[in-house]
Amino acid sequence: MCEGMCTRWPAAGASAPSRAALGKARSGCSDACCSKCTSDATAVLIDRNSVSRFTKLTGDPGYAASVLLEQATLKAELAVDPRDVESAQRAVVAASFGGDLAKYRAAVVASKLTLADAQTIIATRLRRDEVEARFKPPTPTGEQIDDFIATYTDQQVRLVSSTRAAPWLGGAFRGWAVATLAPSEVFGLTAPGKIDTPDGTFDVTPVGAALPLGLLPRAQAVDVASVALGRLARERSYRSWLHGAEQKLLADASCLNDQIPTAEATDLSPFVPFLLPV
């Protein structure tokens, strides 16, 4: 059934959906529930079946709808390379299941999701990375840098270079990878190599060995702290951007017989941590 789904109205100046189209939406339109109900109705953002699956995962229908709204907003904002999605999925399978695809599939099913849902969650992370990379973070204060260095003084860091900008390097091609923020594969490299990560495929060259942050000279430790704090600042900027983008999307939407999703950033890592490793 299409009842309860959230559909986009046509753009300003275009014809509104006809009464017949809305009637068909309310009465159900078989497989078209995830695309278009009629020629004059626009694409579905959130359908009831998806809300039901993500509600089983999160235990909260409102939060489930917000998850789907964030996915729809990011999908509308930009596309991702299918090869990056495949690479990210391989990284997830390797990191969480030792490369055992059967165990990965079983875990997805046990979470009450479909394999397509899992791939969408992985693709959404890639899209979020791309959006966050657009923001220029403010320069951290001296106090913030000192606090970071004191808090993470024992954290392993490693100087590496990459053939493409990496979100775990602050969107740069070269820099210090921090153990809790970068893929673990970065710290296992003994020579240049290609690694699959939840953020896509990267060709990485280690410049030096890993060592605790506290052992770096002050200037280099400041660089590490600045990049890490910049990433946190980008996350805050993303949340602000997302709220506005979702509000704009909802302003042109009609949610039939359902609560309008809350415009907010969501986090599925507590529910499916195996899909969202570092």
C-alpha cells in the first residue's frame, strides 16, 4: 500500500497532483510504492514498508522516519560511485566478519533489514563524507588543541599519504591518521597499498611508523589535533546543513496519514555497528 508514504509535490508553478492521482496513492499502487504512483505525482521519499523495517531496528517509528529522511536528502543532494559503495561494503565485511560474506548477510537479516537497506546505509555514509568535505572548519583555539593533546596523548597516530582526499585525513592527501578516526588498515600497512574502507577505496603510502600522539614534537601534535578537531567541526556544520536541507524537502512534501519526520541527523551505529565501523 502507498498510504502513509511521503511524496514530493511538483515544483512551484507546476501542476499539482490530480485528485485521481491522490486517490490512487491512498488506495495503493502495487510495486510503484517506491517510485511513482502516477505520471503527475513525484517520487516517493519515505514508504511505509521501509519505516516498518527501520522501526524494527531502532524501536522508534519517528526515529526510523528521520533515518529515511536523511538518506533521501543525501541521495537527492549527490550521487556516489557504485565502485566506492562496493569497496566500502567489502571493508565492512572484512572489518566486522573477517571477510565472511555469509556472516555479513546473516547479520543484516537478523537486524530485520534487507541487503538493499544495508547497502543504502553504507552509501549514505559516503554521501555524508562528501557533504562534510565541503565545509571549512574554524581554526581551533589553543585551549581546544591543548585539551585534545592531553586527552589523546596515548592515541596511536601515523603519517601517511593518499592518492585521493581522505575524510580521516581532514579531506587532505597527506597527514596524520588517528587510530580512533582512521581505518585500522592504515596502521597495518608495511608498504604502499590499496585499502577498502567504509569511506571507499584508497591507495595509501605509509610515511613513517605509528607512535603515540604524546611522542610527537609540539608542532606536529598541533597539526594532528587541528585536523581531528576540524573533522568534529565539519560534523557540526553537516548537522546544521542537513536540518535546513530536510526542512526544504519537507516543505514540498505531502505525508499521507503519517507523522512528518523530524529534520535531524541520525546515527545507526548503536543498532548496526557492523555496518558502520571506524
